[in-house]
Amino acid sequence: SSLVQYTVAKSLNFKPWEVHYHVSQLIAEEFWTQGDIERKEFNLEPQPMFDRTVALRDSQLDFLDNTCLPLYEDMSRFSAELHPLIEGCRENRQRWANNHSNEVTKSTKSESAEVVEQARNL
């Protein structure tokens, strides 16, 4: 069903922290680039998720709280075997909530480029 496909598409959010964090940085860079284009070429203020001046931590917490956790909770009602999705997502959410360092708060273009380069070297 489409709900199962949607859940699979959101699977990054219950992966182990190292994977979740790394891929979140890559996705954020793509979103921030889109926001830069909106700001520069169209004189639009991008939505927070697309704005590199907004803390990645805050965007992730909002996404996990308002999209992923409700979805995983609904899906787990169909099968107890899906409960690990909720637990993994909650663990990642807690890591974001507890991390107040500059490493996960804001990104400049050069910092984002470094993350992308590191990912290519994995």
C-alpha cells in the first residue's frame, strides 16, 4: 500500500545515529541549496527546512515530532514487529535534542561542502 511505501521512504529516521546523522546532513545540504536559489533568484524567503540559517537540529526535531513519529506510531498498530521503528526514531530524536553544539545547529556553504566531500570519501 502507499502508506507502507511512505513509511519505507522515511526509514532514514530510525536508522542507527551515525547513518541517520550523516544522511540528514546530506539531505539538508540539498534542501539548503534549494533555499539559496529561492532566496537569490526569486527573492523568496525559504521555508525553515530549506533555510541554512535555521538550526538543522530544530528542523530535524520538528520533522521527527510532526511527521515520522506519528507515522511510525500509526504503523506499529498493525504489527508489534514495527515497534523498533518508533524506538529508533525516538533515540535519534533524543540525540538531536541533547546536541547543542555548532556541529548540528547551523551550516555555512563551506561546512556543508565539507560534509558532502566526506560522504563521497566513505
